[in-house]
Amino acid sequence: MNERSLWRRFAASRSGVLGLVILVIVGLVALTAPIFFPENPFAIVDKPFLPPFGKYLLGTNSLGRDLASGIAHGARTSLMIGLLATAATLIVGTITGALAGFYGGRIDNALMRFTELFQTIPPFIFAIVLVAILSPSLRSTVIAIAVVSWPPIARLVRGEFLTLRNREFVQACVVLGMGDMQMIWRQILPNCLSPIIVTGSLLVATAILTESALAFLGLGDTNVMSWGFMIGAGRTYLRSDWWLCAIPGIAILLTVLAINLVGEGLNDALNPRLRSH
Amino acid sequence: MSRLRLVALRLAQAVPILLGIVVLNFLLLHLAPGDAVDVLAGEAGGAPAEYLALLRERFGLDQPLFLQLFYYIKSVAFLDFGYSFRQGAPVLQLILDRLGPTLLLMTTALFLSAGGGVLLGVVAAMRARRWADSVISVLAVISYATPLFWIGLMLILVFSIKLDWLPTTGMEDVTAFYEGWDRVLDIARHLVLPARTLSLFYLATYTRLMRAAMLDQAGMDYVTTARAKGLTERRVTLRHILPNAFLPVLTIIGVQIGSLLGGSVVVESVFAWPGLGLLAYQSLFARDLNLLLGIFFFCACLVVLVNLAIDIAYGLLDPRTQRS
């Protein structure tokens, strides 16, 4: 399918386009954060608890930090962790699923048992344990999210490989004497990219939610500004200065919503037959 | 008899998973900084030196790794998860003390989300593509994107701080010394906001799932047959389509029970609800890794148990699955 028709089908879903617009804005905020807010978002700029829409666009927090700067730098953190964690998840899940689906038999059995074990474990509690053990940092957060989210991807890729494995084009490759690795990565994988892309886009949203929850619980990287951390820091002042919690939460809500909408739009565009009711 | 055998079979299948969880717990223990005993005794000291020496001997830390694993499995099999010096009590006792509130919160959230999801899903399916359907769909999409902890804080802000209708945190008003029904009522009032918060995401999931399943089932032959018999539309929907459409929801409840437990960590720490989640949160701050690992292990076992129960319930609801 060519790119233009793909775009036209994506544009047919109004909610998908809305999501894309919000996402582009969040992306721009994240990219321009160092230009508009060159100072460290942890820097104390003024008196604490200045209300929004005064001297500072979103006011200052309990320590006198600029809230708008925190939101902008937090966008960088959220998007970066969302993308990195999703990339790591996709790599682990795709390799596991591809090997299980391609080789079948004992390898499949063993890998799927392993996947089942990881699916049984409560994901968020597992993530908490991992970050606590690896000690909080960006790297630990990415690792923890990837470790708890790969099983569904592995199952998806395995299913696709199981059906594609016996198709004629794969059998033709076998006859040509092509190596296993080349068949897996060059021939079969490109044919199951669209469900992987759709699931991957939704994974970014889940990863951002998980990261914010970890940061809220105090398990984020203490040197990096994050929306979850801002909500956690503001909760003590909910009674008097509720916007300290409300604003970062709205940022998370909008970003995750936008990604979900884009994911659904992609799904409709890539799998027109599977369009939901 | 066949039902008993089904239960026995499922139990046997759960054993390797439980063993896997124990091994994983053991590996995590070793991954942590310091040796396993430092972690077991609550990191950064707190435990007397004699106890540490005793533990080192008991877990055979001078012996090969697989022997250590064997000792570890043995102690877990006897439900010995060690002692928390930070809390001054055995880990098992701490966990059991906190289990009740968590189960209360989780079952309430589960009934709210499953009940509400079925109801809203049926309404959305019956009104497919009309305004009620659209409103429900939009609300579901927004619920998907809302962080649990944030919606919890916003509910506290609106219903406790601004409107002053409901208590902000805790499970009961301990200073009031309520007894009997007054106490039940007091706990119920405290339960409203945390249960509502925890159920929101799942309510959205079950609503969408129920809607899709209802629309799927509506096209089946048996529905046409039921209509041909002259049954009313209401009876066809409620007695014929609904029970069949509920099965996928039941499956997803089993799949998501682990994430519900994870959600309760966040919700309990927002509402200071004295359950396992709050205990996990407190153990994080005390750097009490062994207690955290104990909770982790317990939660994983709970997921296995609930899935066992759902498998059996599935067999009862759908006789076709029993034969296979």
C-alpha cells in the first residue's frame, strides 16, 4: 500500500487526526523546552505558590520552581521514556515471539511457558520491585517497563509467525536454501509489521502511564523532571493549591489520550477490515 | 467427577508457575546490592549481627547457588518469608494483617467495574451509534488515558475537600470508636472514593468489551432462532445474548487481575488505605526489600489463585469448555 493512501485512510478518522495534532504540540513543547526554559526545571525562580496566569504562565510550586518549565521538561521525560521503553519492549517481545512461532515444537513450548510466567506476575508491582532493586534512574525505569510489558507482543508476533510460517512465499525461501535468520527478519517479519506498529503505539501510552505512576511513588530519577513526580510533590498542598496536582495530570491525560487516538487511527488505516463496530 | 478432575488438573498446572515465581524472587534477591541476607534482614542494617549470621548459615550463602535456591524454596514452602526489622514483625504476619483491606477494596472495585461495565456495555450496544453510545465511548477513551493516582487526588479534591461529602483518607474513623453497623457504614463511606478510583479504568475496559461482544453475538444464528420463536427483544437481549457476551469479559477479568493488584498499590498510597499496596509503599520508603519481595510473591500467588477460580467458573458457565 502506498503512503498517500495510508495517510488518506488515517485522515478519515477525525479522532485520529485530533490525536495527532495534540501529539505534535506535545512533541514541539518537548523539543523547544531547552529554548523557552533554558534554566534547570529544578531551579528556584521566585516565591513559592504563585498562582497560574500571573507572572509565570502556570505559577510556581511549593519550592518556588516554575511549573511551566516543569511541564515542558516533563514532556521530554515522558516522551523519551515512552519511546525508549516501547523500543526495548518491542525488541524483546519480537525476538521471543518470532523464535517461538518460527521454530515451534519444544522451543515454542519453553518460550511460551516463560511468557506465561511473566504474564501471571502483577506487572506494576513487578516494575516497582525491579526499580527498587536496580535503584531509581531513567535506565531502571526503561528496563522495568520493558520487562513487564513484552509478553503480549511476544504472543502477538508468535501468532503472526505461526500463520505466515507455512505460506508459499516462506516455503519458496526454504527451497532457495535461505538461512533461518534471513527468513525470520527479512521475509516474515516485514509481513507482520502492521499489528506490531499498532500495538507498539498503544504501548507508548501505557509506558508513559507506568512511568508517571513510578515517579509519583518516588521511584523516578531524582535528577530528571517528570509529570508524575510533580503530582507526587504537589499532593501535600491539594487543599490549598490544587493546581500543582491538576496541571501535570492534565498534561499526562492529554498526551496519553492523543497517543491512544493515533493508535486507533493507525489501526483503522492499516487493518481496514478489522475496523471496530 | 469430571469437575473435580478439572480442578485437580488446573491445580497441577499452577505448580510450575508458582515454582517459577519462587525462582524469580530468588534471582531478584540476588540482583539486589549486598548479599541476600543483607536484603532479607532489611537493607542498611536494623537487624542484630547474630541474626544475620544465623540467616547466612541457614541460607547456605557459602554454598553453590543451586543449593541456596533449594534452601530458599524450602523456607518459602514452609511459608517462612523472614522477619521485617523495620516493622518489628514476621513478613507473613504483616502481609496477612493487610490482606483483608486489600481484598475488600479489590472485590468492591471488581464488582463496580464488572457490574457497571456490563450495564453500560449493554446500553451502548442497544443504542449503537446513537448519542448514549457516543457519550459512553468518549468517557471510556478518556478513562483509558487517566492516571489512577491523579483521578484519585482529583476525586479527593472535589468530593472531600470542596464538597466535604466523603472522608479523604484511611479505612475508618478510628477516633470515633464505631461499633456494629455504624462501623460498617463508616468503612463503606471511606471505601467509596478508593473503589471508584480503582474501578474506573476497568469499567472502561469492560464497557467496550461488553459492547463489542453484544454486537458480535447479536448476529449469531441462535439469536435469529430466539426471535423466530417470538420472544420479545428485551428477553432475547437479556436472557440469550447477555450471558454469552459476558464470557469474554470474564476472561479479561482473569487476565487483568494482576494489573488490578498493581493499581491498588497506587490507589492505597493515595488514600492511605491500610492494605498490601500501602504496605508495599511503606516498605519502599523503609528500603525493606525483603518485605517488598514477600508482598510481590504473595500478589503473584493471588493472581494464580484467582485465575484458577475463574477457570472453574468458566467451566460452570460454559459447559463446552469442560469437554476439551
